[in-house]
Amino acid sequence: MIAEYAERIALRLSKKQLQQIEQLIRENKAKNRSELVRQALWEFLAKKVF
């Protein structure tokens, strides 16, 4: 595990949300679920906080 990402969280998603995430990974929009969720969270925070 990369020290920069040492904390873990768990979340529940609908089946449709998970299917959409998996589709984005197949399209090479992200390497894996974790990367995709981190990217989405950063974008959300950038719009709402910074």
C-alpha cells in the first residue's frame, strides 16, 4: 500500500453505479476503482471547497 493512501474507507454503491465504474475502467478512464473514486472525490472537493 502506498503511504500516501494509508487510510481506507468503505462505501456502498448501487449495482448501476458499480456497472458505470467498471465501464469507465474498461474504457481506460482509470486504472481501478480506487483511482476512479479518488479522482472523483478530488474533483468534487475542488468545486465545493477550494
